[in-house]
Amino acid sequence: MTSISVGTNDRKKGTVAEVFDESLIAELFNLLWGQERSVMPTVVDYAYEEIWKRVIMIGGSEEQRLSDVTLSEQLGMSRTPVRQALERLVQEGLVRSDPRRGFWTSTFSAQDIHEIYDLRGALEALAVLLAAPRLSHSGRYTFTHAHYSCIEQWAPDP
């Protein structure tokens, strides 16, 4: 296990990969949490968003320590909102808390990823099943056409 400060200060600024990574992570965050954002975000909301983005950018297969002191310095705020944001990330499973040792990034095995996608597939199938009776004729046609287009695009070549 390594202990690092989670931030982009250690990397070169402005490289194509970094700009792409940061914009991709920001877009991913907006897709996942954009509708749930409050009109007037709090300091904890800001800390949560920034730490979430940094943890996602770290990725990797080994746990890394998240220092609330370092993060609070990097974000320019006190430790309290940073700790509250980290606790929120613990509840979501992205970070784990080790009593008296601090916070660590979570790692996911290939099996974990497969289970997540299996669950997602089941939920999407259920969503389609529940939505289908409410779709208009043109809506069903559009959905069916999109479905078959996806199958053609992702089907393995013979």
C-alpha cells in the first residue's frame, strides 16, 4: 500500500492526457450527480465533488491513503467539510474508513466489476419492462431501433 496526497499538483499541467482526464471525469460526475446537485452547493458538496474526481482519477489496483489534512490544504478549507465529504464517499463505497488510521481508496476486483455490470443489466431490463407499456407506438419503434443498432454495433465479427 502506498500513501500519497490525492491531487493533481504532482502531475504536469496542461498535457493532453490530463486535460482529457479532467474533462472526462467532470463530465462523468455531471452525468451521475448533476440532477441531484443543490442550487446552492455547500462547502461539503464542493469538497465531495473534488475528492470524488480525484479518487476516480487515481484508479488503480492498490489502496491509497487519503489524508484529510492534505486534502483540506489542497482544497483551501478546514478539515471538517473534508471529513464529512470523505464520510459520504465511505457510504457510497468509493472510500473506506479505517478507525484510528484514516481513509483509504477502495479497490475493486474483476469479480466486483462483473457483479456490478450484471446488476446494472438486470436493473436496465427491469426499467424497460416497466416503461414499455407506457411508451407510444413511435416510442416503442425508436427504442427497438436503438436496441437493434446497439446489438449490431457490439456484436462480435464472424
